Amino acid sequence: MNFQFAGLDWMTGDFYFASGRSVMPYNALSRFYHSPVIFPAPVQALSFDGMGVWARTPSAIYSLDRWTRQISLSSDSGITREWQGPSDLRQIRNDVRLLGLAPYQMMDEWAVVHPITALAYEKFGTEAWVWYRGLGLWKYDTFSRKFSQATKGFLASAGVNAIASYGPAMVLAGPGGITLIGADGERWQQMNRMFNADLAGQLIVAAAFDDRDVFAGTGSGILAFKRGEDFVRNITTYDGLPSDRINCLYLEGDSLWAGTDYGLGLYQRSIKTTTSLWPQLENHKISGISADPRYIYLATGRGAVKLDRQDSLRPLRYQDPDPALLEEPMLAVISEDTITWWLGKDFLLAGNKRDGSYRTFLRSGNYAAGHGLCLAVDDGNVWIGTDNGLVRFVKSRNQFMVYHAADGLLDEQVWSLYSLNGCLWAGGANGASRFCFKKEDQ
């Protein structure tokens, strides 16, 4: 999210980031932000005193109780108050305290990509707090000129449609942006506006990355850029994709597999070439991709399909399948060492690679949640995101558990899932929930 300005509450040390009628409180010490407070009109400036927080709008002044978040219309004229509002970037350039404030010392072209949209000074300290569009909140010491990113918990996107990892680092992506979480979990980089692309209008539904590249699947192709760079390349049907509507991505070495509405595409990074060599799949909507040393597994709208690596990646459908549900529309697939998990709207299948047998778990009678949307698997659990709750299947006990908002889930609709290092990330319309279960005995 991008903010028009920030105000620093000297009484509590909290920041208040303003954007239109919305004001979001953020505590820099705990790195925790609260739900936005919505005022009756766009907020132009903020003021703080022992009585509370004051907001000036075009038509009136409102008071906000710090603790209850209640908003009241005030009769205060505001003439004697000290107001904090939008920063004048010309003054920033001429402020001797900010001489070492990167990257303003080195540009103007950088400012076009990631301009400063909010600035607040400590009243009695040496630090200034700066918000960059697409990069989040940064802390700058005006004495030592030390500069560090302070943001943790802000997302670049309006929701989380896709989650991916590379080692301990993660990407959370969704409508309007990409958030990269560093390996230490403390560095959150928000990417909204790149050098040659504004992600604000992009509906990002898939993501994949490694130490070289980041890829985002959208409704208009694949966005690709180098780690640490701002220049975006768009891979589309003009480059060889079967469709611009990307549903899933799977990165395997030099190969990026792309599931689209009309088949499968393969992008080879080393030669920057995209191919679609499977006419048999051109009428298949591909929603999930996984792999093992022998096969590439595809969850499609026409059932389960696999590509045989030992036979020129020839597509194979399951002949006379048992169970017959293998011919039903699939939403996701994940391959483990001995099991391939297939998710449908109302079922979960576990295919044993050794003997070819299957276990079938129907939604009715196994888990009281909504229709399946996404899937994640770890050593001890299978997780299903639905349109009405999160499902957990504990492998050792063959037991299903269901979590809802009352259990701490941020969204009842779970659009994306990822299990990493004993923590499950569940993305939805309002952001992402993290459930750390590695020390849990149950």
C-alpha cells in the first residue's frame, strides 16, 4: 500500500500512515500495525497531544481516541495545533539533516520509480522515518547516517493469491504488488512500481523465484525481473505462451513451467525462449504443477495428467483410472517421495507411487469446510485452503482438523498456502496468516 503522508505520535511513538480516508496506525518498536481507521472524509493532516489524535479533513476536524479507535467530530478550529501533513520533497533535498539519505543523494531517476511519499521526524531523537513507494518504511539516523529498512508486516498487494519460497526467503504476491521477505524474516521489501512497470493494475495469481529471478503470473502474461533490479520483462503469447492467462508457475532449474487457461508453456531462462509443445493440452486449463525425477504432474480442468521425462515429455492420462475421480477437474497437485496428492473441488486423492493404489478423501464426511482452492504439504500435514476455512490433515493420525476466523485465521477464503520451516502461511483477501506448528504436539 502507498501512503500520502505519515504522522508520528510523539506521545506513544506510533506512526499513522494516511491514504485518503484511511489512516493506519503502526508501532515501530513492536513492528506491529493495527487495522486502518476510516474517517468520514480524506485526511489532509494529523496532530497529536495528550487528549488523542486529531485529523484535519477538507470540511471538519475529527478526534481519534488512541485506545478505542473511536472517531468524534470536533469543534476545535485547529489554528493553534501543530499539524503533520504531506512532505515537501524540495525541502527534503535541502535539509542538511538528510544529506546521507539514500537514494535521494544519487538520483533523480530513482525517485521516479520509488518516490518518498511520507516522512516523519523523531521529536527528541536523531531518527527520521521515511516511506518509499514500493519499498515500505525505512529508518534513517540523522547523526550516524545509518539507513535501514524497518518495515515488517506491510504487504505490497491488496491480498495474497500466491506464495513461493527459495531457501528461507519468501514471496507473497497478489493484486497490485509483490512482497519479498528476507531469509532472516526481518527484511520485508515491497514492490509495487518498477522502473518500467506499475504493478498497481496487475492481478498477480502465481509466483516463483530463486536467487537469480522473480516471476509473477498475471492475467496478461508473466512478469520477470532479476533479483535486486527494477526492469521488468513481460513474457506473453507473442513469446510463445499458449495463453496470457497464467494460473500457476513451477520453477525447476533453468525451466519455468507455466500453467495457463489453454495449456502448458515452458520458458527456458538461459536462452530466453518460450515454447508450447503440447497440442494435446491446448484445451486444458492447468491450475497446478509439480514434479519428481520421472514425471511432471499437471492438475487440469480435465483431470490428472503427467508428462513422462523418459518419453520426450509425452502427456499421459490415467487409463481406466481407479479412482474415477482422477478424471474430474483438478485444482492443485503436489508430489512427495512416495505420494502424489491431487486436490479437487470436493475431494483429496493420495496416489501411492510404489504400488499405484489410491486413498480417497471426500469433503463430505471428512472435513466440514468449503470447496477446495489450494494445497500445501509438509512432513506431517496436508493443508487444504477452501472458500470457507482451512483444512489440516494430520498424516500420522489420519485426522482432519478445520480452522476458521474464530481460530485466528485472517480470511475464511484461503487463496494460497505454503508450509515452510514449521510454519504455514495462508493467503487471502486481507493478507496472510501464519500458523507455526513445529512445536505443537497435536
